[in-house]
Amino acid sequence: MKAPIAIIIFNRPDHVAKLYECIKSEKDRDLFIISDGARTGNPNEEEKVEICRKVIKNWTGNIYCNFAEQNMGCRERVTSGLSWVFEHTDRAIILEDDCLPHPDFFKFTDELLVKYEHDTRVMSICGTNVFSNRNYIKWSYCFSKYQNCWGWATWKRSWDLFDPTLSNLPLAKETDLLREHLGSRRASMYWHYMLEKVRNGRINSWAYIWTFTSFVHHGLHIIPKYNLIQNAGFGIDATHTTEIPEYLSTKIQSLEFPLLHPPTVFPLFKYDQTIEDIVFSKSLFQRFLWLIRKIGRSIKCQIPI
């Protein structure tokens, strides 16, 4: 069963064109296009937005468009767009314009969308493994407490749990849910700090909310053994990813089929611990390395040429 594809686009025609090249072999699928509107006071952006909306041509499957007339911002546009998608389908493969999938990504997500369709422990299927070069995973994939939205797939049953206002955050803090779920005070403090910034509008992110949603419901996310998504969006025009993280494994490669499934549904501790230590709350060792790098860059900038 081939799932529909939902793409999220904005103002980068070159990225949308590259994404189209990656997905055009799948053009017998239904396609949902979510597009934000141009920002006011940005005269060149309206033209770029219109160009992005016209990139998709000769699609043989059904096309459904949800184009915002005005700029909604990352959080509201993605949230409302995906809610619209799941008004029309019970599952979808989701790609932002800078996430370029390996061909195996579609076969991988299709198979697992069927296998775990009714297993409510599984919230999503991710295409990115930022630590694939560490060979943590013995099977074709593992389960993680942490989602990655650089190319992913999910079901309506999961997205229906999405809590856009973070209404459960005060109760999670009162009951110490995040400390119990994540296993450390450091992680709990980090996530409460970041989620409060999201709730107060200081961070314009839907992905933190989606992660918190899965925390609250003790959900798990499938992570492939090898990275299946190339994130081509790092740069000055990106919303969040302006620099390539030093930890990121950017190589993409194929998976072997038939898939080798894990023996049971459980989070891979080593993978999750690495994610928390390096990407999110960061261990003392990682904080020390960050300080050394910062001092090194400062000294380099002060050396006369």
C-alpha cells in the first residue's frame, strides 16, 4: 500500500526543484502540497513563493493544495497544514522542501506504516539517523523516544494527539513526568525550559510540540539503521538550521530488503542517551567541548591576517 506524500514548501525554488527530482519517481501517489504565504515587507518573496507553487508538474496522481494567502509562520503553517492532510488520509509521508530522500525511504516507510498501523506505541517512522555512522542498530531500524522530522511518516491516529497549545505542560511539570520518562533531571530541565519558550512564542517551532506529544503518550519513533534523508537546507536562508552540526552524519545509503525487524518494541537506550547528551540537554563533556570550540573560534578571529 503506497502512502500519500505531503510536502511543505515556502520560498526556496531551488530546494523545491531538487525535492521534486527526488519524488517524481513516486508520482503515482497522491500528493499534498502545503505552502506558506509571503511575509509582508518582503517584496521579492511573493514571486519566490509563486515559483515554488508551480514547480510540481506532470504529476500523475491526485494533487491537493493548501496555499496560505498570508504568512502564517513555521509553527502555525506546518501544524494547520498537517491537520488538513489528515482530514483526507489516515497516513502520510511528510517531506519539507530541504529534505531529499533516498529511494529506499519510500519502500521503508510504506512497509512500516502497514506493519505498525494499529500499534499505538509507535508514533512515527523517521528517515533520518543522525548517528548512523556509530552503528548502534543491529536490525534495519530501532525505536527511539525522540522523533526526527527531517523526512518522516505517520498516521492520523498519531497526529490527532498533537497538542498545539501545550496544554499538558503544566501537569507534566507538576507530576515530574519528563524526568520519569527521560530518566534524568538534566533532560527534564532542558525540555521544560525549551517548551516554555515555545509556549510563550519565543521559539516558533511545531517540532518541539510534536516531541512533547510523544513524551506525554510514551510514544516511540522508528529510526532507520542508515540515514535515508539528506538535509540540504543548512544555510543563511534557513529558519532554524543555519549551520551543519558537527555531530551530524550526512551520508545517505540504501537499506537491505527484506527488512530485519527488532525482536520487540523498545527504545534503544544507547541511541537515546547519545541524542540527549549531544543534541539536546548535552552532557558535561559536550558542554566542555562546546566551550573549547568557542574559545578556539574567538582566538582565531583575533589573529591578524
